Amino acid sequence: MAGDSRAHLRDTICGKIGVRFLKIFHCGNEMGKIRRKDATVAEPKNARSTVGRKRDDSLDPRILDAALEVLAEEGFDKMTMDMVATRAGSGKASVYRRWSSKSELVHDALIRMNENLLVLPLPDTGNLRGDLLAVLKTPSRESVEQKYRVLAGLGSFFLQHQEFRGSSLDGVFGPIISAYRALMERARDRNELAANADIELACRIINAMPYYRRTIENKPFSRKAYIALIDRIILPALLQGPVA
């Protein structure tokens, strides 16, 4: 009997200890789940706090326009990134995040100059004179003047950075030359011009004359000057064709 009592007491104690251990173990597991759940929820919050501010894409055109303004006023050699940042209303760090050097910024600014310069789709007034007078937007004549002041102020840019010369000049003159060429070829196709009209030379003259007036004569290339160029030089040459 004594042995049975001791065995019963031992089983009872072990049973109670076992139940308590299971409760503790169960509790521990539940607490672990809660901690893991909390950690899972908290992780995205911590991750979000490390993400930087979204880049302001609207600042890019402001910086490019500011670069053109400073370039036209000061020239490439005197232009600084600080001047551009001040004109754009941004920090210098924002400028350098987008362009690592002044030359790269000027290259992209030159490409931008012809944006919104032309009327698109190309006008069709029924004759070449009307087309040539309509192809440039009226507000853009100030932009044309700025373009030639920018080119006059490039200074050592092309000498020091030959790698940009071709792409920059194509970006500056390419779109407008293509537009003039398209208008003149269309006029030739409808027999408005001489069959052997030198269209390429006419396109180069139109582009060169504003630069000549600005840099050599120190005069603005006004609408009046543009009309005179079309009426007195471009159209007579295209109508007659090259002299043998």
C-alpha cells in the first residue's frame, strides 16, 4: 500500500509538472508567433523610412532653360553651375545629380534649344513663301535670337569637348534644316521651284544668316530681316536654279 501511495503521488506530481511545462511551452510558442508577426509588420515601415525622396522630373527642363539663359548672357567660359542653379531656383547638388559636368549640361541644353521652335505638323499654305513664313512660331523668334547668342557664347566648348560637337550641332540645326528641306522639296514636287534648285544650299543660308547678323553685324535677326532673306535671296535662287 505504501508503495502504491508513493507511486500515485509521483504520477500526480509529474502530471502536474508536465501540464505546467506544456502550458509554458505553449505560451512560449504563442509569444514567439506574436514577436515574429510584429517583426513582419514593422519591417516595411523601417524599409520605407530608408527610401529617398522621389526625383522631381519637372526640375530638369527648368535647369536646361536656366543653362541656356546663362549661356546666352555669360558665355560658356564664364558660366558656372552655381549660376545655373540660382537661375533655376534649385540647389547646386540637384544640378550635379543630373549632370556631372558643365560640358554635359551645355550639351543637353543645346539639344533642347529647338524644342517648340517649329510649327508641327508642317504648315501647307499652298506656296513655299507662305510655308517658310509660317513654319516658325511667332514667339519663337526670340528663341531664335537666343539660340544665336548661345552659339556666339560657346567659346571654348567645342574646342575643349570635340566629342559633343557633332551631336550638339545636329541637335541645334538638324530639326529646322529638316523642316526647311521638307517644305522646299514639297514645293519642287508641285513644280513651284526649278527642277535643279539647290535646296541644301538654301537651307544652309537660312541657318547661317541669323548667326551672321548677330555675330558680325551685331544686329538682331528680326521678322523683317527674315522676310527680306526669303524674298530677296532664297526664293529667287530656288526659282531660277543654279547658274551653269
